[in-house]
Amino acid sequence: MAVTAALVKQLRETSGAGMMDCKKALEENNGHIEAAIDWLRTKGLATAAKKSGRAASEGLIAINIAENSAAMIELNAETDFVSRNADFQSLALNLAKLANDAADIASLNNLTFPISQRTVAEEISHNIAKIG
């Protein structure tokens, strides 16, 4: 099946991945959107694993104050360009909100991210693939 610009656009809007990644995913999966999404997700996990060993000296600190508690998280990035990205900033704020309900990092990683219904760990990997 030929990969059209419309298919690439549809996958890009669905996944948030880059245009060339979407095109490659569709080519690898004969134009099937669902298979391409799975391929991108797998690739995103591989990308996240590669990046986890690198130095991340930029980022944000997000604070959330609830009625009787407060949580502060540090979300790191490799470049200041990533930390200035609106999606990155939104992720940091949402993680701080969730951190109020978590006893530790392990339990935070297992909580469900409200926007996407993924676990926090899956959402972070998704954002690594999407934002870089």
C-alpha cells in the first residue's frame, strides 16, 4: 500500500510523532495506522531507553500544593529547547499534581495519567518519543 501525505498527517495527529517517523512507521506497516502506532510506541520505548543514560542538565521543577500536602518534581531534559516546549511544561505540571497522590516514585510511575489514560511511566516514554 502506498503511503500518502494524508495517511502521514493522520498518524502524526494521532500519535504526535514527527513527520518522518510517521512516514517510516507507515512504510514498515504497509499503511496500517494501528500497526504504525504500535511500531512508533515500540520505537519510542527504545528511544527512551537510549536517552536514559545521557546527561540531562536542563529541565523544570514543578510544584503542586493541595489542601494538606504539597509535591515537587524535577523533570529533566537534554536541552533548554525541550524544557521550553509547552508539552514538556504541561507534563511537568501534571506530574506534580499526580505526585500528591503517590507515596514514592514507583507508585507515581504506576498511576494513570489523566489525559491519556496511560501509566505515568508510559506517558513519559511517549513524551520522550514525541518531544525528544
